[in-house]
Amino acid sequence: MHQNARVVFRVASSFVIIELPFDLISSFIIFIFIMTKKMLKRKQRENVEEEEKEEKPKMKRTSDEPAVKKVKWINRQRVLVFATRGINHRHRHLMEDLKMLMPHHRPECKMERSKNLRVVNEICEMKNCNKAILFEGRKKRDLYVWFANISAGPSAKFLVENIYTMGELKMTGNCLKGSRPLLSFDETFTTQVHYNLLKELLTQIFGVPNHHPKSQPFFDHVYTFSILDNRIWFRNYQILTEDGALAEIGPRFVLNPVKIFDGSFGGNTLWDNTHYISPAKYRQALTKKAANKYINRVEQKMVRQATKPESSYMLNPIDEIFKGDLMEKAMEIENKSEILDNRENVEKSVKSKVKKIRKPVITKKVKKLKSVKKSVKSKALKKKKAK
Ligand SMILES: *[C@@H]1O[C@H](CO)[C@@H](O)[C@H](O)[C@H]1NC(C)=O
Ligand SMILES: *[C@@H]1O[C@H](CO)[C@@H](O)[C@H](O)[C@H]1NC(C)=O
């Protein structure tokens, strides 16, 4: 026997009563129950997959503003921002500043330094990120940064120079956390192919996706990327007024491109910076220059000493015979002549002249003195001989 059940519908303002077999209805109910359960499950799973923390943006809004409608969030850029071990505190502060500016970033613990950076691709895939910024410190003083488009490539490696973090700058500008930036590129970016590629990469990394759940739906600051001296200079400004008044927020840094690869963290080199000098080499050159300065000085001194003439002019001692104290002069001349006597005599002519002059003028006085100071004289002579 089949039991019938009465199902009551309300159509318009009248009731319709239909009698149906009971087990048909019960099976129908069970079917609906299972379907809804399945659908719920799938929805949950989707939610988990799509965005773990798809929270509504916390916003301070006045009550008269209309509630934000949930709009479709299409651009799903997620940037993994992290560093290898060995970056110093300033570099870490710069990284934190960038994270603050990028609501679409994902944090990650510091990575052990390894030769093969391809591991990063796996980390990013696990973290569900399609872009990566990896800071790499060297010797606690140099900072390199990788910008990469995960799995498909390209990736670029930069040396980061002239770093000023937000904390250091203490600029007057300010912006809301999570608000979106305008990206402003120098027109030089369009003139060369590699700059064009970098522009695309930077746009995809730094641009905050529209309707990202952690972002604010308005623009209140602008990043400028300008090229000077073969480097990319980054600045971040607050937009004060609509006519373009700006106030700098910070941070500041300069990206000196090293290489661009076609893969992410590896692959063929697409472009190589010929102007790039590694900081270690630069420092080496500086110290060499300083050392060269010293070596030059020493060399000059040695050359001077080597080429220095032993005696200047052959002076005729008689020329100055009447200058100064006569007695002393006479003594000197005699001493000299005696030395010359003892030596192998080269200047015979000079000596004979001296003798000729000496005899008539000063002999008597000299003789007296001679007798008095004979002992001293002999000693002095001996000394001079020794020399
Ligand atoms: C990154 O890869 C995706 C494909 O996975 C591509 O659509 C996008 O243009 C790439 N980005 C850059 C900067 O080349
Ligand atoms: C010449 O020799 C005498 C000693 O013989 C000495 O006293 C005197 O200082 C010497 N004169 C000079 C200028 O060297």
C-alpha cells in the first residue's frame, strides 16, 4: 500500500492541494537536502581556495556614504615579499615599508641563502603567489633585489642603492594604508626595450589590484620611476590636491639593474647591464686609487733622491774670499786645501791658485793660528779622512 501525502501550495491567493505518494516526496526532499549540502561544500572549498582571508576592508566611513557593493575582483596579483638571511636592519626596514605599501603582498619567513634560487618558484606556488620580490643581502652592506614573474618569467636582478626608509626620512606626506597608487614612469621607459619590459614588470608588481579585499578603493599617492644615470629612481608621493601638488612620503631607493632573465630566477640572460660595476669591485678600485696615491709619492721621492746631483756647481772658493770674517775664511781654505792635498788631487789648477793667493796675504796670521790649534786640526783631518 502507498501512503499519500497532501502537499499544499499557495498560488496567488488560493490554495492548491495535491496528493502525492509519500515515498516520492520523501525521496525528493532527501535529494534536495543532498544537493544543497554538496553546493554548500563546494562553495566553501572555493572560498578557501580563492582567498583564505577574504575579509571586508576595514574602513572608516561616515554613515551617509552608501555601503560598498561587492564588485568583482579580477586582477589576482599576489606578490611574495621576503628576504634571504644576511640582510641588515636598514634593508629589513625598507622591505617592511614596501610591504606596508602593498596590500596585495604575502609575507614569508627569511630564506636560507642558496645558490639555486629556483626554490623560490616552489615557495611562491605553495603560497599561491604569481609575483615575487626577493631581497638578497651581501656582507651585511650591499642589497640586491629580484623582481620576478613566477613560473613564466621574466625576472630581473637589481642592486639597490641610496636607501632611505620611511622612518629615516620623516617626510610630511602621508597616505591611507591600503590605498592604491598611481604609477608614473619616466618617458625613457618607452625608448628602450629592456626598460619597456621592466616597466611592465614593475607595473604588475607594484600596482595594487582593483577591488583587492585589503585595499582601499581610491588613489591618494603616486610612485614615480625615473631613469637617470642608467638607474631607476623610486619615489613615493602623496597627492595633496587635484591640480598635482605632491608631498613626499618615502621610502626612497635607486635600482641599478644588473641582469634580466627570461625565466623566473634563472634562464637565459635577456639583457646585461654594461655600466654595472659590482660594489665590491667599486670599493676595490677606490682603495687601489688611494694606495696608488701613496705609491706615487714614494716613487717620486726615490727618483728625486736617485737623480739628485751630488755637487752643484764647481764653485771657486776664492770667489768669496773677502766675504765675512777674513780669518775664518782663511782657515777654511787652508783646511780644504789640506784635504785636497791628502786626496788624489783632481783640481790642481784651483789649488795652485789658492796657494798663490794665500802666501802673500795671510800667511803670517794663519801660521800663528796653526801652531795653536795643531792638535785639533790633526784630529779633524783624521775624521775627515775616515769619512
Ligand atoms: C607574467 O606571466 C604571465 C603569464 O603567466 C603573463 O601574462 C604576464 O604578462 C607576465 N608578466 C610580465 C611582466 O611579463
Ligand atoms: C779648519 O781646521 C781647524 C783645525 O785644523 C779647525 O779648528 C777649523 O774649524 C777648520 N775650519 C773649518 C771651516 O772647517
